Amino acid sequence: MGIFERIKERITDPSLVELVKEQSLRDLLTKRAFHISQGYLQREFLNRVLDDEIVEFTIALFDGYGEIAVKMKKRLLPAIPFSATFTIYGIEFSSARKTVQLKLQKVGPIDLDWLTKKIVQRIPSLSYSGDLITCDLTRVPRLAEIFSRRIKGLNAWDLITLKELNLRDGEIVGRVGVVL
């Protein structure tokens, strides 16, 4: 058994177990790169939003952009399909804020601001302003647990930065760095 398998074996925190299953620890430790699959995003975030009004919520990631598809149902009306494409607009990963900004590119079949706001408001870690959606990573339930961990009073995440974040076919690929 190699060192990377031993590290995976010692992780017992449920919030980390699922994320670590998706990762190549060798890439994370040697190349400082991580991968988050669209399946993981679907399971951990989007499926939790489904209810009486939002009956379908899916994500698809492509090279350079992503697409969400939503079906909303109102009382007597049939389900309204809604889709939007987005790109990564900006990243702030500092000790003060950990956010990712997504820029809406194309919203269809019609661009209804109230519909976009209603969907964004369903996810507590998202906020909406103009054509930008901001994801506060410290408010994402699974990530909030990880970011709140302290080692001897020090928050290790204050020493790590997110250098780049890219959308690829079926996954998000990111690179991390160390702040000295």
C-alpha cells in the first residue's frame, strides 16, 4: 500500500470522505490540482434544492462553460423549463473571503429576472446581482465544515489560495497554492 492510499484510509470526516473519493491525492499533493465532477455537484448541491416548485435541476460542464437546466412548477401551470449557460468570471480566495463569481451568458427560453432570482435564492451560498452569481464557498454546507477547521488555533485555509479554476468536460479543475 502506497502513501497516498494510507492518507485516504485515515480520513474519517464524512464531509471529506465523499470529496476525497473523487480526487487523485497524487495530483493534489504533487501538482496541487483538484477535480470536482459534475456528478458530485449534482449529488451534493443541486439535488438538495428539489422540492414542490423545482422539480428538476441538472448541471452539465463543458470546456470553458457550464449549463444548468431547471424545471419549475407553479400550482396549476405545467413545468416551465429554464436553462442558463455560465462561465467563471472571477475568484477571490483570501482569509477574508472565499468566493467564486459566475457570469450568466445565455438564459432561455426567456430571460425572466424573477425566475433567476427565485432559483438562486433556493441555494443559501449563492447571491445574484445583474448577470453575476456569487458563490460564497464558506456558506456551502460541506465546505463550511472544512474551512472552519483549526489546527492549534490556526486556520490552515488562510495559508492556501485558489490559483485557478477552470470548467472542463464533466468537471471543475482547480489549482491551489500556498501563501507565505
